[in-house]
Amino acid sequence: MRQVALGGAGIARLADLTIRDDIAAGRLVPVLDHLNPGDREDFHAIHIGQGGPFPSRVRARLDFLAGRGRVEWTG
């Protein structure tokens, strides 16, 4: 979707962390800010595994996301 928006094909709703540099460089322009729910959105990660630790690729992704927001672990 980011590439489509950069190509000028229309409006896209994208996570700030994926387009922050594009906005700063003027490649993308925020629109409809009054409809933006804010910087916080819930993200749910569910892993159905064999009861052991997360696979390393899953753990790496969760660590990446956790570094960019507040994490509440449940389960």
C-alpha cells in the first residue's frame, strides 16, 4: 500500500512508523487528520504452537513491534 500511495494512486491508511520518513521528505502528505484515531492502535499477536517457545522469526517480529509501543502480555 505504501508503494501505491507513493505512486500517486490515491489515499492509504498506513502506520506512522512505515511512512514517517516519507512524510518528512514530502513524498507523502497527511490528509483527513480529523478522522485519524491517533497514534495508538491495538495489535494482537496470537501464536498457536506446540506449547514451547516462539519460533525465532515470530520472536524477532514481536520484539520489533514491542520496541515501538506499549506491550501487554497475556496468556
